[in-house]
Amino acid sequence: MSVSRYYNMCNKYVGRCVDIKTHDGHTHRGIIDRVTSDRVFLRPVGGNRNYGGYGYGLSLIHI
């Protein structure tokens, strides 16, 4: 999938809770806070309170 398709898909879910699976197999759950041309920023759900900024090369699973 191209970067522009990931970008558009992530923008569609801003403010929603998602699971994001990275290319190395890790899954991150959170609310998409913002999207830039090369990162998706998640507001964590649960105990972890650190924001995460993840590059594209991920799959987005809407909860």
C-alpha cells in the first residue's frame, strides 16, 4: 500500500480508537490524535500514557 493510501486511511479515523499493527508485528492500541505526512500519533488507551508516533508501513484495524 502506498504512503498516500495509509495517510488517507489514517486521516479517516482521526479521533477514533484503533489497533495499528506495525511492519515488525507489534500492535498498538489508541485513539488517532493526528496524522502527518510520515507519522500517525496515537493517544494511548489503557495504562501507557506516552504518546506514540509511528511511521507508515502499518496496517490499521478499526475497533
